[in-house]
Amino acid sequence: MSGAPDWFRQDVLQYADEFAETGDDMRCSFLAELKKTTDWIAEHPRAGSSTYESLARIRGLRHKAFHLGSMQFYVFYVVAPDGTA
């Protein structure tokens, strides 16, 4: 989450803390999967799905999903004109 805004970090840690109630393994798994997903986005920003770009009318909107058990999470981001996320 380096380079992420403070509000994003706070939201992620708050959500991860909620997983801690079910056990530290779930919290660690959530943070690990999120890290893998954000690393993938950094390496391949244009490869994320653009499914919601036209629906939300946000140019460059992409998302990448990850699974944690039976739950699915979406990380939404915007690709800048220079191709960075």
C-alpha cells in the first residue's frame, strides 16, 4: 500500500481488523491477497477489467477481483493517460 492515500490505508486496516475477529489467519490472508492484487495492478494497470467504465462514466476506470474463501473483493482504480494506475 505504499503510495496509497491515508484514507485508503485506514479503510483497509479497519476492514482487516474486522477479519481479526474471525482469527488472525483471515486478517493475514486478506492483507496478503490485497497486496498481491495491488502489486499486479502496479505491474499491469491496463489489464484490469473495464466492465464498469461505461456504467460509471469514469474514463480509465478498471477493477481487479480477488477471492478470500467464499467472498469476492473488487479493487477499483483509474488508469491515467500515461498508463499508470
